[in-house]
Amino acid sequence: MKHYESSLRTNSTVDQAQDSVTKLHNAVSQALSHPNEQTLTQAENSLEHAEEAVRHAPEGSVGRRGVELTEERLADEKERLAGLQDQAYRLED
């Protein structure tokens, strides 16, 4: 995010949820590129935080603006992580 964009944000619950989902995306990407127990655990922890943030996002939204997109991004990241988890568990067997 560019500096001028961050100054326009209000630090609402929607912004916090979007940031949390972005961190989840980064954690899942890291786990995909460097699959090991540590990166997978970090991604799973990030998922928990993102889910909590997204649950609270509607509290700070105006007409749910931005909430749906954040929920869609969360669902996409959950799918990416689930695929990685399936792959990791198959390797353990």
C-alpha cells in the first residue's frame, strides 16, 4: 500500500479485517513457498486472527461496504490453506 492510500483509511474494523486477511495471504504464500511445520502453523494462527477480525468487520462498516469483499478474500485464503494442509497431511502418511 502506498503512503497516501494509508492516510485515507480510517482504521475501522473493516480496515483491520482487510489488513488481517492480507497478513493471512502473506502467511499462506510463505507456507506454500516454504512448506514446513512452522510456516503452516503461522498460517493457521493467522487464519484464526483473520476470521476473528472479519467477524467484527460489520461493526465498523457503513452499509457493509467492504465487508463482502473481505469475506470473499478470507474464503479464498481458507481454500488455499486447506489445499496446503491436505498436501502436508498426505506427506505425513
